[in-house]
Amino acid sequence: MKHKFNSLLILSFTVVLLTACALPQGLIPISFGQATALPVEQMPQAPLPEMTETSLSTATSTSTAVPSTLTQPAAEEPSETPEPVSSSVWVSNWMDGNIIRYDGKSLEELASIPVGGRPMQIAVQPDVVWAADTTQNQILRISPETNQVETIITIDSMEVQTLAVGEGAVWVGVREASDDPEESNPNGGVVRINPDSNEIDVYIETGAPVTDIAFQSGLVWIVSTGNDFSTIYKIDSATNELQDIGDYGIWDGGVKITANEEGLWLINFTMKNTLIQLDGATGEKMAEIDLGRITGRAIDLTTTADAVWVLFDLGSVAKVDAVQRQIFSIITVSSNVNEIFSQAGAIWVIGQANATVYRIDTAQNRVVGETVTGSNMPTLTLPPTQTLSVYEACSGAPATRLHVGDRARVAMYPYENQRIRKEPNSSSTILTLFRPGTTMKILEGPVCANGWVWWKVQSYTTGDIGWTAEGDSNNYWLEPIE
């Protein structure tokens, strides 16, 4: 009887299995007593990517697609395609007048684009690269597909100070040309260029030259520097309306600004080595971070999603945690550096004097690669130092603080580019501009003209030689370096 019961049990189980095979997959009609409702655990859903404004200096473009089926497409034969612009880094060499494109990881040179002048302020988008030539007052549009300059936009009657791309436009900070090229309180503003037509849409006057630009909270934030102080404004990109943000938008002269999701960040050259956080919607000051333990002067800054990176003129980079508001790491790069930016998933530092670009890994917090961009700046050949006192060099002119053979630099305050001319007078041809902080050697002088003291100088950074005025009755434009 026991054997017969076992046989019937086996036969019943076999029938159940055969029935289950005939039903749709996963439906097995087996009941073991009364049915009990069990809680159903929902499968976790992958969060959709949050669409946020991203600084265009990072040169990244991402897209997310939801596949219609789980079937993987058949592998295609590899084809030769251009290097994605988001994986490239674009830098300039002032001596050669070139823009160079490198692979962002291997630092292999992909293209060298001769543009003339001194290309600066390179802004990278997925389908176009923009650069400003501050010596010829032009904006260059470069195709990453052909690695060629495809459009040159000249800013007439304006001197280009800076460039940034965001909020659907190209924004160019300018200083208005004047009959008095050494005017101490010049006018200026920002020029908005339509990237579809390559034409100027509007000129927004601010009353002083615009020297830096950032984007946050859907707004365009600008720094306008003149009259010995800097003013931060915001522009509504939909209406081009310039908005004053009150007392917390007014600073002493010389401000550099950048932004990330934590807000606006700035350095002010009169507040030595202090990083300041502003609210990204109102511009109100939120915090001050002391960077005083780092040697040198803070001269430039950039951001990643969770950090602020501050460059110092003696060759260090401070990584500051944007949430904790504390120095996270101090990275040694090289002396004679002049620019820092975020691009191709890394932080990059450029030194034009030794024509080198350095790659900083944002996870390792150290330099992981470097390459030479072209010609070095020439080595200075200097005359012997003279000891003649020239404090009363010119009748009616401000007393001089310089001598032949001295080292000097363009003053950070007021924050203005210094004109270098062919001859020692204000009507002579402008050869180039020395940016604030540029160091130089005094070669000849003094010469008296236009009520000023003029010196022949040579830049340590670029090797350029020319004549420039030391200052007027309001400010010294050059300051001695001891």
C-alpha cells in the first residue's frame, strides 16, 4: 500500500510539472493550503539624471537613453571617427600664437591651429570652441571637426578683456576705446554674441570694463572693474537686464569669479589669499575661507562639482571642499603659472613662460601629466642696474618708485591691463597688453611725456619689450618688487 501511495504521489507531481510547462513562463498553479498575500518589493528604479547648468569650461556633454528592449545591439565594426571634443583639452601658446588640441588622457597632440595674436580664454562646447584674442580684439570660432578657425568676429571700438560661454550665448567683457588711451576711469560692459548667427545681439553697458564672467542659477554674473573698485552684477539672459545686487556686490578692485552648484566663488586681490563664497541667486556673501597658509598670491580659480581650485603665482594649487569650506589638498605644480581651468575630466594649469600645461587628477589630487605646448618665452638679457635716484624724474608728474634694473609688476589694484607702447607717449602704437600681476624688468628710462614717467620694460612671462607709464596722480600702475 505504501509503495502504491508513493507511485501515485510521483505520478501527480509529474502531471503538475507537465501542466506548468504548458502555461506561460512563471505561472505554476501549485497550491499548498490557503493563499496568503505577501508584500511585493518594488525593484529599485535608477534615478534619472538631473539636468543642471554645467560650466562650459569642463567641455563635457552627456546624454542618457532608455533602451526599448533588453536585447543588446550587434557589435559594429570599429570606424575611424574624430576624437570627441569632450575628451580633448584645448590650450594656447602665446609665443607661437597657436591653439593646441590634446587628448585629455594621453596628452597626445591632435591638432595645432595657428591663429596669430595671443589667444586666451578658451571656452569649449560639444560642437564649437571659442577663444578671445585680446591683442587684436577678436573672437575666434573654431570647428572641432576640422580643427580650423571658421569665423572671426571683430569687436569694433572695444578692447576685449575676457570671454565666457553659457546661457545660450557668447559673452565678451570689454573696455570701451577712448581718445585718451590712458584714461584712469574708462567705460565698458559686456557684448552678447549669438552663436547661431555669429553676430552681436546687444551691448550691455556697465560703466566700467567687464573683467570676468560666470554662470549660476540661470543668471550671467559679471565683474565690472573701475574707479578703484569692482562691482558684481547679474544679467537676466532672457531680457538682458542688468541688475545691481546691492552693497554685497561692491568690492575693492581686482576680483576673479567662478561658480558651481554650491554658489559663486571669488578671490579679491586686496583681501590676500581669501576665498569668498556668495549665494548663487542673490550674490550675498555666505562665507570667507582663509588660504593664508599657502605661499604666494591667489591669481586664478576654477570649479568642479564639489570643489574650488585656487591657483597661486608661486606654483601651488589649493583644492577647497565646496561643502565643508576647508582646504582639502595643496598641490605643487610649477612656478610662473598663470591660468587654471577645468576641462576633459581634469584640472589644468598653464605656464606660458615655460610653455607647459599640467594635468591634475581630481581624485588623486596630484599632477599626473604634463606636456610642452610649443616655444618657450625668451630668456631676458638685462643691462646692469643703475643706482641713480629718479624720484623727482619729471616736473609735474607723480614721484617715481622705480630705477633701471629694478623688477616690477602690473598692479593688481586697480585691476586694469597695462598698455605697452612702441614709444614713450600716449599716442604711440600699442604693441601688447600686460595683465595685472605681470612681472617685468625695467630696461630704460625714465622719459617724461604726457605728465607721466615712462619706462622701457620687458616681461618675464612673455619676453615682450616696450614703453609704459608708471602711473598718474591717482594710482601707480606699476609697483616695485623687492
